Amino acid sequence: MKKYSVRKEIPEKARESLNTYTEILKRLLFYRGIENTEDAEKFLNPSYEAGTHDSFLMKDMEKATERILKAINENEKIIIYSDYDADGIPGAVVIHDFFKKIGFNNFENYIPHRHTEGFGLNIEAVEEFGKNGAKLLITIDCGIADVKEVEKLNELGIDVIITDHHELPEKIPPAYAILNSKQTDCLYPEKMLCGAGVAFKLVQALISKKNLDWKLKEGAEKWFLDMVGIATLSDMVPLTGENRIFAYYGLKVLRKSPRVGLMKLLRKIKVEQKHITEEDIGFTISPRINAASRMGIPMDAFRLLSTTDEILADELSSHLNKINDERKILVASMVKEMKRTLSSREDATEKKEVIVMGNPKWKPSLLGLAANTLMQENLCPVFLWGREGGTILKGSCRSFGSISLINLMKSLPEGIFLDYGGHSLSGGFSVNHEKIHLLESEIIIALKKIKVDGDDALQEIFIDKKMSIDEVNWETYKSIERLAPFGAGNPKPLFLFENLKIGAVKNFGKEKNHLEISFRKEDGKNISAIGFFMKGDEWGIEIKEGVKINLVASMEKSMFRNFPELRLRIVDVFK
């Protein structure tokens, strides 16, 4: 069972320092480490100019910009080589659009096929670039671990600029320049940029060096923030510091973006562009970008976001929507199978420290989604593997937050993993089939060696305030909304509603797989609590009219059919 802790009242000193704000906003600011008006205003009203750092603080930025400017001036062929996910693809669009805007056209966007080429650079593609006369290759959201491939590029006379944000391996590729703020001798203040964020910093630097020649309007790069916003919110980097700027202004640009592909996609998924939120990105846009690589060709997502052709945009938005629906069915089937397997194990009722599962029939490209579902339900690290032809088994892993997956994978004996990478919360790996029988036992051994703050650290969830159902009103919501966008590092506030009497219960959606519980306020109005993909029986208690429950929920605004409705989003229900 999850453990909930209600946060303590804020100290009087902080209360006085934040006296210009509503009571609920004071609390929420303090819980985010903000204790005075000056810091509060920086957070609530972020300034693009004041909140973004000098790009040239990043190690190798001077070298990178000079090399790119040389390529532009001499019309050298440039390859933009990006990852195939909802970080790498928007980042590739940023560089593509920048080159187009300054009138440089001697470049090619390349995104590897997820199933046949895998993550990062590959030798076959590299050799083709050499044959086609490329002189410079810029990576987006990949490359930091590709030593052999960069060596090959150097042999072919192709300079390499790596822009990446992943954790650094022991051996760094011999690239011409590396832009990754995680380098130990890098002075750039923001260490947790996403891949597209690093690409954007490169564009900022190029414009600041050469804009007198290009004659771009001041602030022209801000129109690229729609892509940076999608990537920042999709990659779940902490929404603090510069990342908050990118997410905050990224949403502002997205609401006005003239991209025909984006507009077509939003119409298909019935999202009102002017009301787009971080949840729309996380639950509707990002999955469709990722569906291109998981279920088909990643270039389709890139073409959708970069095209100016309305007919092509319409075709691609329909295609991505279709394959995303197919993806949902496949993932649901996989998760169902995994749950059956877990429930059949001897330790099915015991608290799990880690879940390690695999099946050669499982599609590796879908395992990250399945791992995320199991991780959220079991609150423990999850490692899943499958096979995409050959003898190499590929997998994905997810962590609830207390355990760094990178550190965990690093601590395994040499030879278990053929390759691995990612972040502290998500990662990928490959294992030779001869070693797969050792994977679970070695992960369990490694896990025990890693210092954790105790079992409670894995399960404790903080409640921001106990609240009555009558406090759920537009005034309260408007205070909460000022903290948006929400995500990693800036989670949605959670509230505890005790002893609530259920007014009505219903299931909705095509398959009746969503739950709505209604509660009556003292003024006679109803407030709905919504749980997507939830059933009334999953908490082991009776959910019906007249029953009293305790509810953990966040507060949100729904714009269904363009009509604003205040409601609660269910996190948990218990007696």
C-alpha cells in the first residue's frame, strides 16, 4: 500500500514573506523551496531573457558554432542525425527550420530506423554519408556513447558535433565538439536539458554570432520553442530553471504555432490548439510522435512537424493517429500478459523490489510503455526484454525515482549487458541470449548494494493539503494554475479529501474503461472525480452511491467540447 504524508504547515516567516499570494499558493510555493516574493515572481512569471543562460557557457560551443558557420559559408554538406523519439525528432526540426530560415539548404536530416538500425549512430549509415560527400555531421539527442562510429566518421573526413544530454560513458567519442552540459568541466549551469534543449542552445549561439548577416528578426528563434516545449515535456526532465522557461514559453508558442502538421494533428485528436496543456503533450502528442518509430518509420513524425504541405500534413497526421491506436492495443495486450505472469508467481502477494521479465515474442520498441505501467502500479524498478530478430535481446527499464537506473546498470558485472544507456528514471539495454538467465539475479544483487533511504522512500507520496470538497472552486484552481506547467520537478499538487460521500458512479468511454465519481457540494453543485483506465473495483473497496471514501486527487480544468469544467483527477481511493 502507498504511504501518504500530509505536508506540514509553512513557517510564519515564509508566510509573511509570501503575504501577497493566496493561502493555497503560499503553501505550494513553499513546498517548492520558494520562500520569498522575489523568487516567487521569477517562478510564477518566468522571463525568457532573464531565465535563459548564455549558450557560450557550454563547453565546446565556440568550436561548434565556428565549424558550422564554416560549413555554411563554404556550402559543405551537413548531416543532421537525430534520435527517433519525441525529444530527438523535435530537436531535428529545430535545426532543420533554422537552416531553412537562414537560406542554407545543403543539409540532410537522417533518423535511424528503430528496428533495423537501433539507437545512435551506426556504421552502415556513416559509410553512406561518406559516399554522399558529407563534411559535417551534427547529432541531436544521441552520439555521446558512439566511439567507433565517430572514429569512422573521422576516417572519412567528416567532422562530428555531438549535441546530447545523456549520461556520459567512461569513454568519450573523439568528436570535433561535444555539447553536453553533463561534462565535468562544462560551466553551463543547467545540467538537465533535454536533447532538443541542447540543440536550441546551439541555434541561440549561432544567431548571436552571425545574425547581422542573416538579418533575422530579434527573437526569431522563439518560434522554435514549440518543438523545444514538446521535447522538454516529453522527456520528463525537471521543470525547474531553464527547463521551466522552455516548457512555459514552449506552450505559449504551441498555442499560436502556424505549423500545418501540428494543426492537422491537433484537429485529428480533438485538442483545441489555443488551450493546449502539458497533459495534451504527454498523453496525446508525444505518443503519436513516438508511434512513428515504434510502429513504422520515424521520418514520418519528422515530416509531419517540418512540412509546409497541407495535403502531406493531413495524410501524415491520419497515419500517426492510426498506428498509435494500433500501438495502444499491442501494449495493452503485453501488459495483460505480464500481469498474468506476475500473479502466477509464488511471491505474487509480496512487495516487489524489482520486476525483471522477458519474452522473445515481445516487441522491444513497446517495452518502455509497458515498463512504465508496471513501475507505476508496483512502485519499483522494472526491466523488460524482448527480441527483434537475431540473438541479441533488447529491453527497456523504468524507475519510480529513488533508484538511478544508470547507476544500477553500471554496478552489474561486466558481460551481462552488451550495451545500456539512458537516464536515472528510464533507460534501455541489450543482453546476449547466453546471459539472459543471469539478468534478474544480478540486478537483485546489485540493487541490494545500492543505498536506498529505506522502503518508505519508494512509496511515500506527499499530500500538499487536506481539503474539503467545497474548496474545489475556480478561485482555488486559478491559484494552482499559476504554478503550471507541471511535470518532473514540479508535480501537480495533490489533495486529500476525507470521508467523502459518493453521489453517483459511472463508467464512460467507448469501452467503458474510465471512471467518474460525483460528489455533492454544500451549494448543491456536483464535482466530478475522473480516473482514466480505472475500474471501481481496483481499490478493494466498494465504490457505489452513498458509500464514504477517502480520495487523493489533483485539480484540473477540462475543455471537453470547448466548455471549461472544473474537476478532480483521481490518484487513489481508500477507506
